[in-house]
Amino acid sequence: MKNLTCIFKIEMVLVFIINTVSFAQNPLIRDQFTADPSARVFGDKVYIFPSHDILAAEGKGRKDWFCMEDYHVFSSADLTHWTDHGMIVQQNSVSWVKPNSYSMWAPDCIERKGKYYFYFPSIPKDTINYKKGFTVGVAIASKPEGPYVPEPNPIKGISGIDPNVFIDKDGQAYLYWSGGNIYGAKLKENMTELDSEVKTLENLPAIGLKEGPYVFERNGIYYLTYPHVENKIERLEYATAYNPLGPFKVAGVIMDESPAGCWTNHHSIIEFKKQWYLFYHHNDLSPQFDKARSIRADYLNFNPDGTIQKVIPTLRGVGITKATDQIQIDRYFEISDKGVSISFLESQNSFKGWKTSFNQSGGWIQYNNVDFGQKKLKSVTVKVSSEKGGVLQIASKEKKQTIIAEVTVSKGSNWAEIKSPVLTMESGIQNLIVLSKGDNQIEIDWIKFE
Ligand code: FUB
């Protein structure tokens, strides 16, 4: 009995370590770097299989380059709360991967007949049979969160990175990858071997790097989406076809280049509960180094003719925030031209998050999709810092800018939690505006209703 109690305790500790829940807008994951998000709907949840960027160090990876040694999987039922299920595959536990090569690049995962197939690229130790560079392997699990068992050898016939897997309506599976061009081939029923010649997908842009293919089907149209360097850095583009292997026709741009200059972008597109989403990455937590990236999500919409409307990246991202949770208004949907700025709470530790600084009367910030529920909320708490003090107004955008609360910030507030009464409150989902009524500097970490 004593032993069982001990085992139970150890398991509790493991569960605690493995399942970290984060509450997020953009970026979605705030306690580690993540990139190349492959999102999948399995059951009633969205799972994300991203790359896991780490910082290279002496004897650990190549300086100033991508450095990745393992993969984690994350899941969410509401696209707001994300659970980290922990590490699922590690470079040195895959027999074909060159030890300590730190090259576990962009992966993908799919379900077939109750099994989950996780495809990942890396550098093989056997460089005689596999040409110099990357190849692709697969690890198999019976649950999306693992445990995954890597196949002993990589998939024969692949030289390249960024595997993407797609199963058509007739049950035929396809694997796509990149390496200069974008390639595709049929997969056997076992999902671990190619079942056709490798086809170079035609009619894509001839100039500028193309990589990170992601294929999906909607209303009989096959969409091949991919990052492409049309100018100086990658942007997300797409081509369409009536067959999974083409011929494709270039159709447009899904997301423009990063305004902050993050060189790569890499994405996936899913439909979840009747809404389409684009998952992509940026370097929010590492603005000075774009090989330490962070995954994001935004809504994606189609035109009636099936073309994709361009996605404008937001910090607000997707999902609903409960009014009674900490609302991080620095993850805004819109912001006034003057009088407000966003910066890290601690410049040396970006993982601590951001703050909003108001410094001019009339400066405002808009945070969308806050759920006030049905029960009357009585007060709002604002975590705030201000040397000279001032007044903030919190209003609902929809209800003709109804003032929900006015918060008087006292002089010398140093990350104080100031509570003020709610004046008027409508139930349900609302978009909030926070506005400053004076020119003194006021910094906000979060606001929360009770
Ligand atoms: O994450 C490493 C590489 O950067 C990926 O494989 C590319 O798609 C790019 O995002």
C-alpha cells in the first residue's frame, strides 16, 4: 500500500510536469519558443504539433541558426487554454537521426484508423544511403499526445524537409515535402512507405525559395499552401487544383511578409466548429533573433468563389476570453495611432509577457471577444503602475461605447491591483476599449472583472 501511495505521488508529479496549461492569445505558447505549427482537429480538440526552437550554446547546435532537439504537442478545446502534453520525440531517441544534430525541423501529424502518424524531418546519421541533408521519418502512437514510437528507419525516397500529410476523401494518403521545389507522392496504407513515383509539383513560382507545403481540400478544390520568398522574406501563398498532386495554379497570397522582418513563416489551416483558422509563426518572444519563434493563430475566411481572403495578423488572435480571467489588453485587436505603446514587462525576460503604456489623453486600445456571461459582475481590478496617476475608462465597443467602469489610478502606484465598481454591464460577448483620460504615463499589465 505504501508503495502504491508512493507511485501515485510520483505519477501526480509527472502529470503536473507534463500538462502545463497556458492561457493565450498571440503568441499561443508563452513559456518556450515554438514554430512551424501543424494544427489538426482530433475529436473535439485542436492539437498543435510545432517545432521547438531552443537557443544554440557551446557544443549544442549551430550558433545563429535553427536549433531544435525535440517536439512537444499542445491541445485546446477552446483555442484559448492550451495544454502542453510534454515532449513526444527527442533527436537522440530516434535511431536513424544523427545524434546531437539539433535539426528536428517542421513536423506534421495525422490520424488513420485510430493511429497517429507523426512525420518529422532531420539529418540522418547514415549519409551514404541518404544524400547530404535532410530526410523524413515517422513515429506512431495510439493517442494524439503519445507516447510515440519512432520507426527505426526514415521513409525511403525522400530528400528534403517540412513533411505534410493529407488523406483524401477516397482514403488515399499523400505525403508532401520541400527541398528547393515542392514534392508529393502517394503513401501506402501503412503510412510509412511511399506508394508512387515522387512528383515535383508544377506551375509554382520558379524564382524564390518555396517550402513548408500544407495541403487541404474544401468543396472539391485542393489547396496547396506554402511559404515563398517573392521579395526578401517569406510570405504565405497558395495554389489550387482539382487533384491532390496537381496540376496546381497559383491563386494568391494568404499572409504578407512579417512587418518586423521574421524571415520564415510556416503555417497550417484547419476548420474547427465551422470556422477556419490559420496557424502560423512570428518571433514575438525574440524580436532580435528570428530563429526563436512563437506560434500564432488568426481567423481565415473564404470568398464565395473559394479564394482565400488575406489574413491580417493580430495580437488578439482567436478564442474567447472570460471577463473573470486576467485580460491581457496588450494582445489587442486595434490600437490608437498615438498615445499608447506595448513593451515587455521585463526587457531581459520576454517570457514574463507585455504591458500597455498610455501616455496621452484619448489614447485607446481595443481587446475583442470578452465573455461577460449572464451573471452581473460588480467590480473590475486593473494591475497598474503610474508615477503621477490618472483616470482610465473601460467601455464596450458594441453598445455605443457604454462606459463599463472608470478607474482612478493613484499617484505612485507600483503594480498595484486597483479595484473599481462596474457602472453598467451588458451580458454576453463584447469588445472592450480601454482609454486614458489624461497625459500622465499609466502602465497596465491586465484587467479582470469579478
Ligand atoms: O523551422 C525550421 C525551418 O524554418 C522549417 O523547416 C521551415 O519551414 C522554416 O519555417
